[in-house]
Amino acid sequence: MKEKARYALIAELILGVIFYLFLYLHPVLRHQLWVQHNEVFLLIFFSPLLVLMLLLVLWQKKPPKVDTFNRWLMIIFWPLLSLGGLIELMNVVAKAWPHMGAIVAVIFLLIGLGWLIPFAIAVGAEVKWTVPRLILIFWMMENLMEICTLGHIPGNKFFNTVLSTGLWAAFAYTIWACFLAWGWGYNFDFNLKFEKSANFSDGVLVFLIVFGIVDIIWNAFGGYGNNLFSLLFSYHTDPMKFTLNSFSQAAEAGIMEEMNRYLVIIVLLYALRKNKWQVPITIFISALFFGLLHFANFGWQKLAPTIAQVTSAFAIGLFFAAVYLYTGKLWLTMLMHFFVDFLIFLQENGDQPGTWNGSTGEWLVAIISVVVPVCIYLWMISGKRILVMQENSDRILQPLEQENMY
């Protein structure tokens, strides 16, 4: 399989070289792309690296250091140069045949979904250590979101929304993540088979689901007032209206960020396999990464609301990770995550930058958002509950092929 992936990667590299060579020789097309997106300059500037990548991939008996150099050269530049080039080509074709825009988008975006599979198997799977793997996971997430901003189908609101909100990137990331996990030796299971354990409690499961529902409702409609009672029990909703944008934004977060959490968790579980605190540390670090991701909103919104968002995201990340490891159901955390965002985005101004004025109510909301999930986390990592999570962690690592790891 890896050899086939290598041949597919070589074919993609050759196509990439041809595409950029054509751009160099076709100034009108180059100008057209430049008018659409100034970022194309960076693609053209770095495109000669594709030739170097191709030559190094074709060099079969290269020294280990050269192999490592080329691997990271491809990790850094290949997704944006190749998939970004594909999206830019889609823009040109769609503009040339505007009446065929939808068909062009379907063809190119379907190709794009599978474009990074050879890269995942032949390049990503060869990354052996914990920190480099974590860097790869987050770097790809950022790259795919950036690539999405390049896409534009003239006059087609549906595809432009799917691209601009990152929903297409979420599906591309999910496919890439599944093949990456397979390359690392895991049989990715969206729905880990339920096995009744003496340690498992239906009551705990019901509690997790009920709290998830309550948290979704409270985040969307609660938190109003200046005292604890009103904050917990007073609910208010702004005018709500379904839009493709609100659905797509929420779906992107639910799919991509939970897939990212899954990859982080399996990497950490293996890295901490000999540590008696394997599960608690894995949950904590994965939640910390999840929280820090939200610093990306700084600039779009001010520092104070961003810090509040990072802190609350860290706390709910503890809960989501515990739910996944207790149930083995990644789709469950995806649904919870989706509805947390969706019910907010449905409301008027729900997708606007956060604010922070330092009122008593805002401080209480921030404290509640952190303290409650942290308490649940501490409860989950004690008693029989942590034993269930440990059992599921062992099952997640079970299909691992030791020779694929470091």
C-alpha cells in the first residue's frame, strides 16, 4: 500500500510541476489568478520546490537525513502548493465556463478530498515521534483552512459558503486523518464497538449526555444576569434564522476540531502508554491544545474575550475528551460540538466577535464555564469511571502495529 501511495504521490508531483510550468509560460492566466487572489504569488514563488521534492522522492536510496529533510519539506509546502494549485485551477475553469460552475466545483472538490491520501500514507505515516506528529496534525489543519480561502465559484453561493466556512476543509481533513491514523497502525473506528464492562455505568453515560445537552442549551441561551441564580436559570434568545453559513460553520467546527482531538488523543495515549496517569494527562493536554487553538480568534476580536474563550474552550475540551474515552463514540462529541456552535450561530449576531466588559455577570459566566467541566473531569478520572476510559484507551491502541511506531 505504501509503495502504491508513493507512485500516486509521484504522479501528483508531476502534475503539480506541469501546472506551475504552464503558469510561468502563460502570463494571462497568471495575471487572472493574481487578480482573484494575491496569495497565488506565494504559490508561484515556492513552486520550484516541487521539482526538488520530485527529484528527492524519485531518489530511492537517499541518506536518512535527506529523506527526513524531504519529508518535512513536503509537510510544510506540499499541501498548499498542490491542493492550493488545484483550487486555483478550479477557479479559472469555473470562471471560463460560468454556466458549468457547479459541475466544475463538484469535480474539483471531490478530487481534492482524496488528493492528500497518498501524502498521508507515504509521507505523514513516516513521522515517528510525538512532538513532530502533533506539529503535523495542527499544521495540516491550518493549511487546509487556508486553502479553503482560495476557492471561489462565480455566482455560486452554496459552494462558496462550503469553502469559505471551512466545511470542505473539515471533510478533507477527516479523510486525511483516517489514512494518517491507518498509516500509523490504527484501525480508525468512528464508533468504537461497545463492550459491556463491569466498570461501566449506564448512570454515568446518561449523566454525560444530559450534561452535554444542558451545556449546549446554557451556552446558547443562558448566562444572562448579574447573580448566580439568574445566570443559571434565566434564558433568553435573540431572533433565530437558519442559514447555510450558520450550519456550515458549526459543522466545520464539529467535524474538524473533533477529528483533530482524536488524532491528538491517540498520539498522546501511545506516548504515555507506560505512565499510570496516561488517561488524565492525555485528556488534560488534548483539552489544553483545544483551548489554545482559539487564540486564532485574537485580532478578529479583542484580547480579553479571546482569553475568556480560550479558557472556556479548554474546560469544555476536558468534557469532550472524557466523553469520547468513556463511550468510544467520536460521532457523539461531534454532535455535541456541532450543536454548541450551531444554536449560537443561528441567533442574530451569533457569529460576531465576542466582547468583554468585566461585569460581575461575565466573570460569573467565565467561572461557571470552567469550574463545572473541571469538576466533571476530576470526577471522571476517579473510581470505576477512569477504569472504563482506560479500557477504551487500550482498545483504541490495540490494533497498533508496533513496528510502525517509534
